[in-house]
Amino acid sequence: MKHIIEARNLSFSYTEDSSKILDSINLKIEKGSITAFMGLSGCGKSTLAFCFCGIIPKGLSGTMEGSVFIEENDIRELSLPSLSQKIAMVFQDVDNQLFLPTVEAEIAFALENLCFSYDEIESIVERILDTFKIRHLRYKNPSRLSGGEKHLVAIASVLSLDPQIIILDEVLSELDGENRKLIIDTVKALQELEKTIIIIDHNIENLMIADTIFFMKEGKIEERIEVDEHELLQHKLCSFFL
Ligand SMILES: Nc1ncnc2c1ncn2[C@@H]1O[C@H](COP(=O)(O)OP(=O)(O)OP(=O)(O)O)[C@@H](O)[C@H]1O
Ligand SMILES: [Mg+2]
């Protein structure tokens, strides 16, 4: 399968005098795959995701070495509007993502910024409200929703631009049974549409939908396991969690 993301000798520190949070990472993520990242808190999973979607170096300061490529393009050379149509991330801290007065406005926001027509925006918002079964939340203020509802709205709003790659940073663990199933089914449906999904999670059950799992330790990729390598995966998960 062809890869869609590549990190080449990627290192990053948030400040000049601090140690490397990401340390010489080399990896490829295949187009159309569900790829998971796991590792202990603080090992650099979210920081790596920020590098994939261009928040590093475009939005967060620090020292970045090496490169990230999306479809062979160095992300430094892609504009923010172009990046936002290729890759979207649902943040671990969802309150940082939702800031508009209604759910409808959240879903329409990226489309309005990219100057979609009124009719296009209306039709995409209607479709997304139905797909995520959140029509009843349409005029509610996101800040007043439950944690699970906020995550659903955050996922719904990043999907409005129909990006090629979607990163879910510790999202599945935040959802209850029914909403978790809805998102897992959505992830599988997106994979059928050849979307690439990146999941960061601690829960083994959530990781089992991945094709490939990268284990991270102290800013490095310690191991890459294909999920069909059952014995190796079980051994690895047992040694990780026990
Ligand atoms: N904005 C920042 N400025 C300085 N240091 C940061 C910043 N964000 C994260 N860090 C530090 O970088 C390291 C890696 O953080 P990161 O959030 O990437 O880890 P993580 O693997 O996602 O952890 P978790 O599982 O808790 O979400 C941590 O030591 C963290 O304190
Ligand atoms: Mg994190």
C-alpha cells in the first residue's frame, strides 16, 4: 500500500534548552490504514500528532529537525488551508477545539473560512448532523454539552472538510458505549472510503481496530506491530499493561 504520511529524522523540543520530546523518528503511515499510537503518558504521542497536522511548526514554537511529508509534500511548504483539507485532528483537550456559540456554527466554521457557498455549507451541515445523530444538539452551546457530546461534535466538525487523514487523540476513551460504537463504525466506514485514520489511545479494545500499532517510548518509536501478528501483539500488550 502507498504511504500518505512520512516522518523523516523528526526531532522536536518545545524550548531550546529542553530535551528532545521527539527523537529521530522515522516512520511511514499507509494510505487507507487505521494506525494507532500508544505509549506512556508524556512519551510524545500528541506532540507527534501536532507534527503530522502542521500545528508544529506552523502554530507552536520550538525546535524542529527533520521533516514530515504528506503525499510527498513537506508540510512546511503546504499552506494552512491546503493542510486543513488534507488532515484534521480532534484534540485530546476538546475544550480547546470548540469555541463557537452553537454546534451548527462549529460544523460550518471551516467551510465558511474556505469560502464554500451558502448552499454547500447548508447541505454539508445537514449531512453531518444526520451522520453523527446530533441534530438535537444543532442550536446548543458546545460548552454546555457533556464530555461525550463534545467529542462527537468535535469529530463532526473536523469531518466537514472531508479530509484525507483524521487524527483522534484519546477520543474513543472519552465516549460511552453507544457513542463509542458510533465513532468506531464511522472510522470503519471512513476506511472504506480510503481515508487514513490515526488513533491515539490507551484502551486495548479501541486499538484492536487498527491495522498497525506504533509503540512509543521517550520520544522514540520503540516498535511497529501489524495487528495480524497476534502473538507478538498480545505479548507486547501484556508486557505493556502488566
Ligand atoms: N506546549 C508545551 N510546552 C512545553 N512542554 C510541553 C508542551 N506540550 C507538551 N509538553 C511536554 O512534552 C512531553 C510530551 O507531551 P505529549 O503531550 O506529547 O505526551 P503524550 O504522549 O501525548 O501524553 P498523554 O498520554 O498524557 O497525552 C511531556 O513531557 C509534556 O510535558
Ligand atoms: Mg497526549
